[in-house]
Amino acid sequence: MRGARTARTTTDYEAATGRIAGLPLRRHHVLLVAWTVLWFLLVEPSGGFSWHYLRQGEQLLFSGQPDGGLSLYAHHPELQIGPVSLAAARLTAPFSPHTGELLAEAVSAGLGLVMLVLIGRTAALHYLGTGTNHRRLQQRLLIAGLAFIPMWVEVSVRFAHLDDVLALFFTTLAAHALARGKPVQVALFLALAVDSKPWAIAFAPLILALPRRTWLRAALWFCLLVAVAWLPFYLGNLDTLAAAKFTIPNQPASALRWFGVTDPSTPWWDRPAQFALGIGLGCFAVWRGRWPAVVLLGADARILLDPSVYTYYTASILLGTLLWDAIGQKRLVPWWSWIALAALYGGTLLLPTDSARGFARLAFVVVSALYVLFWPTQRTRRPRPSAEGAGTRRGARRRERVLVDA
């Protein structure tokens, strides 16, 4: 009898967690791993498009050359790569160029799977104590992950942008730390994101989603850790300030063209406007009680005002829609992840003219921002504590905690 009861308990546990019998794996994880491997194998032969920038940057940073070291950004403003990313790229130096590139691509692709697991646990923690259906959450994560992975392979393998990969990975860690109520960790991971790629500053409003009493401490840690990484370059060579003025061509398919911006390269006001818009929208989202929208809104600001139209930009959008679909709303079908993939990546491939592609980018940014900021969402209320049934609720929360950590 006891053996039958134990077997039934094990079966119930595996059904609740989605685990495969006898293995420490969940079914949706296996499917996502297979999906990632498939895309990796398809893209890798033509991958590594931008890896040479990482190799050049890490070699210069750790060299004694006059245009390297702390003078790196002053002499090479085209290397818009944070020092943390260059330090990470340095780990591939002992290998041959091809092996190092392949290793970086494989690890970067794998980080996408880690991010999916983290977001699933972040969602479970966010809804802890609300009777969340974990199997339904896993299904939502699987469907959204199927849209996320192709764009993640685009940034991590085809372009091999380790800096963007790390910026988005650390941002995911910050969101997970936020759900766990760890203010110093939130500040640490957000700072590492900015130290990997400067545009990640748009995700800083996640600090405001912490309890008000922790804002000052988290903000101080964030500023300190950003300064530790970047200030030595500005003090080592004051010409580093000129790196912020580096421009790129204003592509005909950019959303900027729909605002009448026809400058051949980046307008002087563009980068400050990107940062200000992303931070402003993120702060407004937190004020509205919608912190899972911060990453999507920061990425929207980049897509809206960036003069370039590289497809790897869409990875940040897909991370934003993934967080929103998993945490910001409780619909089974994560529509926004697939809408983003179709509008931004599908539009790049299928729309016939640059003007149409630019309009698709503009339309997605405007509609998605308005939706996550203003569309009514289902509010999940945790039961108020009372003496009656307190033990039952504590037991339910403990069971949910097991499901989160399993």
C-alpha cells in the first residue's frame, strides 16, 4: 500500500512539474534544447559575422599598444562593446581563431536556454501564492520560446554579438533577482548589462520595481559598478568622450525615416533620445505596476530611433515579449512573442520595400508600447492572511516553492 501511495505521489509530482520520469528534465526544456540545436546547426556555417570586432577589441584591451589598453575607445570608437564583453571574449584567446569563435557561439546559444529557464522560474516566483497552474506556465513558455530561439541564434551565432548576448543575459538575471527580492543583485546584474553593452542602460528602471526603501542602496550599487568598469577609460584618455559621438549610416528601412530624419548618418541627438525614451517608458511602466514591460519598452526605444536595422536587434525585443508573455499577462498563447517575430523578422524577409519595412518596425513599436502600458491585464491577487486556513495556505506555498525550484 505504501509503495502504491509513493508511486502515485511521484506520478503526481512529475505531472505537476512536467518532469520526464526518472530524469531531472522537464518536457518543455527537452523540446527547447532540440529546437536550439537545430537552429544552431542551420546557422553556424554562416555564423560569426561580427566576431572579429570582439577579437580585435580584447586583443587591444589587453595589449600594451598605444591604441589599446585604457585608450581603446578613444582610438577605436567603432568598438561599441563594453569592457565586460571584451574580458569574456578574452577567455577564447587560448584557442585557435575558429575554435574560439565556435566556442563563443555555442556558449552564447546555450545562454538562451538558461534565460528561458530563468524566466520560467521568475514567472513562478512572481505568481507564488496565487495558485499558479505550472503546467500552463510551462506551455506558455514553450510556445514563446519557439519564437525566441531563432532570434537568439541570430544574435548569438549568426552575428556572434557576445556583447548583446551578455547584456540580455545579465538583464534576465536582474529580473530573476527582482522576483526573489534581492536588491543588490538586481543592481549588480543591471550594472554588468551596461558594462557589457551601453544601450542596456534603458533597463535600469527595473530598480524602481524594488521596494521603495531599497531604491537608494540599489541605485548606489548600480552607479558604483558602472563607474568601476567605465571610468578608468575616461580618466585614462579624455578623448574617450568622443566615442559617444560615433555614427553609423541611417538605413532606408529604419523607423527614423518615417519621422522625416533623412540624415545620412546618426543625428547628434539620436543616442541621448534613445536612452531618455527607453528610461522614461520603463519608469512609466513601473509606475503603472507593469515592471515586466520594462525590457520590451527599452528595446522598443532602440528599434524606434536606431538608424540601423540589423536583424539581431530583434533579440532584445523577443526577450521583452518573452518577459511580458510569461509574467506580464496570463494568456496561454504568448501572442506578442510571435507578433514580434512576424513583424520584425518576417517583415525584413517578406516586405518588398524599405519604406514598408520601416513602417512595420514603427507600427510594432507603437502598438506594443501602447498595449503593455495601457491594455487592461488580469490582476492576480494573493489571498489576505487570516487565522483560519493559514496552515493550509503555508502548505500550498511550500508546495509551489518546490515546483519553482524543481
